[in-house]
Amino acid sequence: PDTSYDYDVLFIGSGPGGYVAAIRAAQLGLKTACAESRETLGGTCLNVGCIPSKALLHGSELFEEAHGHMALWGVKTPKVELDLGVMMAEKTKAVGDLTGGIEFLFKKNKVDWKKGHATFTGPNTVEIAGETVTAKDIVIATGSSVTPLPGVEVDNEKLRIVDSTGALNLSEVPEHLVVIGGGVIGLELGSVWRRLGAKVTVVEYLDQLLPGMDADVRKEAGKIFKKQGMVLRMKTKVTGATVKGKKVTLTVEPAAGGDTETIEASHVLVAIGRRPNTAKLGLESIALETNDRGQVEVDHDFRTKVDGVWAIGDVAPGPMLAHKAEDEGIAVAENIAGQTGIVNHAIIPGVVYTMPEFAGVGLTEAEAKDAGHTIKSGKFPMMANSRAKTNRDTDGFVKVIADAETDRVLGVHIVASLAGTMIAQAAQAMEFGATSEDIAYTCHAHPTHSEALKEAAMAVQGKPIHI
Ligand code: FAD
Ligand code: NAI
């Protein structure tokens, strides 16, 4: 070790990028510290993202099931009541257990938590809560925060116009929640409050929900959320909001321009995307510039242009997902330790945890064609899957896209109650360079939802059994 520095490596930010990287760096024998300005470790994901949202998705799903679906099976729940306080307490407990778990892992692995906001003051040097800390390598893992919408000011204290953090914390079920942005956060948190009894309207700028996903999946999402009772206002933009007591009045107009109208809401969720956290990081003192999307650019090894400074997770280019940040964290730690850490950015699954779930990995059909592939694809409806049929959760399909010449799988897109679990198999098959025939001839347990993936792969070959 180079003793002219306090640490071999310092991570700025303890989200899934920073905390995973810090643990791996310590495991590899590096003297490691991690700066975190929040009260608890775990970043956006554990504190105000993945974990609390999934807790409320689970709780609200139980509530909705008890309201009707369970009766299909003769499970009678004549009086279903919601105790929102208890549901919120369960969410808080899940967050506390997991963030506390990271603190335990830091101690176990001898990672020093430097509490406070870190700012670069020079190469290899940051200031944290008045203390100067030096490290041979410094990794920026500062994550992202909500993109503001001009004219619609978020106030997570008053809880009328909120971002995702406020929407995870409402003290009452909204009468009418208007969600601005039909992306991942809008649909997940919109689903939570719809299930708990709110009227939910989604205002989306584009003509389909879930940008970035396969066109068939996006079309299906529109149908499914509408069927579930969400009001979808597509090709519409919000131009302003005024709050009066418990009412919010939104002004909206067609995305292409036209007549303005108003929508009255009790609550508004702003979910139009997230942007990298680089403010007050002192990047100017190390002459590190961000790109036009505010991201810190990195090479294949996660090095920035500045020697000894690296970047991973939401602050670096690529999908803003926890597992992408985690994998980059492991890779960057290995690279700093002199090993070879690699992330295959072509195969990062994305999942929307609604009911059904929406998941994809690899190329969409449009991307595959744009990349010059001649493709063949196979689709299998969950309606024809015996387990989904038995469970009465038949919404959705599996779509497998393969190269017409080589049969290599280029992308898999799934809408199904268990899509988030099923997509892991597709990701692994693709990592191993699988053809659709490989998947079609792999024995899948019966009766499982996963058989739909096998049948979609068989459909690529033109010969599924059950349709
Ligand atoms: P973050 O998790 O954002 O962590 C960065 C940390 O750095 C923060 O704690 C911040 O306080 C700290 N920090 C920033 N600057 C400084 C500084 N200068 N000094 C000290 N500390 C600093 N992704 C999924 O894959 N699955 C999901 O289900 C999912 N659900 C989500 C739900 C919601 C509501 C939201 C908002 C996000 C969700 N995400 C999900 C996205 C996921 O949370 C992020 O992709 C992930 O947290 C990024 O990890 P990160 O380590 O890059 O940054
Ligand atoms: P998003 O990018 O998923 O969706 C934003 C939506 O808002 C898009 O559909 C966009 O067209 C629309 N939009 C943009 N400006 C608009 C405007 N002015 N008016 C109306 N609509 C507008 O972003 P979101 O939902 O805020 O989530 C941020 C990030 O958090 C995502 O990129 C995702 O990576 C991550 N996340 C991941 C989750 C998961 O993996 N399950 C869950 C929640 C968040």
C-alpha cells in the first residue's frame, strides 16, 4: 500500500454502486473509505427507491388481492380495511433492516464510513465535514436525483406536489393522484396508490408509456394500465400547477401545442426522469467536466479523464438501475485492485415491478433492426401458459428476438406476473451466447410461468406446442 495517502480508495456515495464497490475493494485488501452525506447507508435504492417502493407495491398488492382476486378461490374477505400507518411502518422497517445491514457489512469488512458531503479540493483529495481525506483512487458514485419540472414545484413536506420520495410517504390515500410521466416511477407508484383506492391519471408527453422498452411491450402496457383503471393522457404536457389548500390545479396542453385545459388533483407526482448528482462535488477543482446530459464520462474500465478518478452508477452513462450500479461497483473495485473487472452493458435487464411486471433484456425489435440484423421473433401469450391460466394471471406474453441467420438471441421481452424473475434466465442465456434453439431445447419445469419463455423460443423456430 501507498502510505502517502489516508486510503487506497475512497468511494463518494454509498448507493448500490458505492457500497458494493467499497465492500469488494476491502475484500481485495485495499484500505477503503466511503463518504455518505445521508443519515443511513444504501443510497437512493435502499432509502427512497427500490426497497421502499417494492414494500408498498407488495402491501398494496395484498390489499388489492384481498379485494376480489382472492374470492375467486373461495377465500372470503368480507371486510377489507386499510391501515396505511401499518403499511408505511412495514416499509420503514424494510428500509431500516437493509440500511442497517450495509452498516454491519461495512464494519465486518473494515470499510470506514466518512459521514458528510464530500467535495474534491484537488486530485486525490476531498473535504468531508471539515476533514481532508486523501486517497490514491477516488470513485464518484454520487447517484442521481429527480429532474425538476419548471412550473410544477415539488414540496415533499406539504405532500401535495411530490416526487417519488414524497409519494412513498403520503399520509393519506389521494382522492385523485395525477402522475406526470408514464415511465417506471409513475407506473409503479401510480399502481400503489390506485390499488389503495386513488383515482390515478397519468399525463405522458409521448404517445406510449415506458420509453426504451420494446414497442409491443409499450403497447401492452397502455392496454393493461387502462384496464386496471388508470386514466392515460398521452401526448400531453403539463405547463404549470397551482396549489390551493388541498387542491392542485394543473394546466395541460397537447404535446404538439394547442388549447390549454386544466386538471384538478388532490396530489401530483412528478416523475419525468432523474439526473446525475454532480453539484457541489468540486469537479472544477480537478478539471473534470460533465457531458451534455450532466453525466461523468468513463471508459470501459470506469476511468474518467482524470488520473485516479473513476465513476460508476447513475452518475455515469447507461441505464439508471441499481444492478447496473452494483455490477459496475464490483468491476471498478477489481480494476483498482489491478484485476480485470468487466460489465457487459449490452445485457442489463430492466424490470417494472407492477402487476403484471414488464421486463426486457438486450435489444428491442427496433434496435435490432437498426443495428442491421435480419431478425426472426417468437411470441407466446401468457394466456396459453398452463400455470398462468390456473392462477388466473394471464396478462402478457413472452417475446424472443433472434438473429435470422445465426439464431443467436438478441433480446427477450416479457410481460407477466413473474417477468422480473423470468428475465434472469434470458439474461443468463444471452450471456452464454444462446440461440433460440438452445432455450427451446432446455428442459423447463412444469407447470411454471417460465415455460412461456421456452415456448416463445420454440415459436422463433416456428413450432410452439400450446398455440
Ligand atoms: P444512489 O443510490 O443514488 O446513491 C448515491 C449516494 O451518494 C446517495 O446516498 C447520496 O446521498 C450520496 N452522495 C451524493 N453526493 C455525495 C457527496 N458529494 N458526498 C457524499 N455523499 C454523496 N433501480 C432498480 O434497479 N430497481 C428498482 O426497483 C428501482 N426502483 C427505484 C424506485 C425509485 C422510487 C427510485 C427513485 C429509483 C429506483 N431505482 C431502481 C433506481 C436506483 O435507485 C438507482 O439506479 C440506484 O440507486 C443508483 O445507485 P448509485 O449507487 O449510482 O447511486
Ligand atoms: P423515466 O425516464 O422512466 O420516465 C419518465 C417519463 O416521463 C417518460 O415516459 C417521459 O416521456 C415522460 N416525460 C418527460 N418529460 C415530461 C413532461 N414534461 N410531461 C409529461 N411527461 C414527461 O423516469 P422516472 O419514471 O422518473 O424514473 C427515473 C429512473 O429511475 C428511471 O430511469 C429508472 O431507471 C429508475 N427507476 C427504476 C425502477 C425499476 O427498475 N423498477 C423503478 C423506479 C425508477
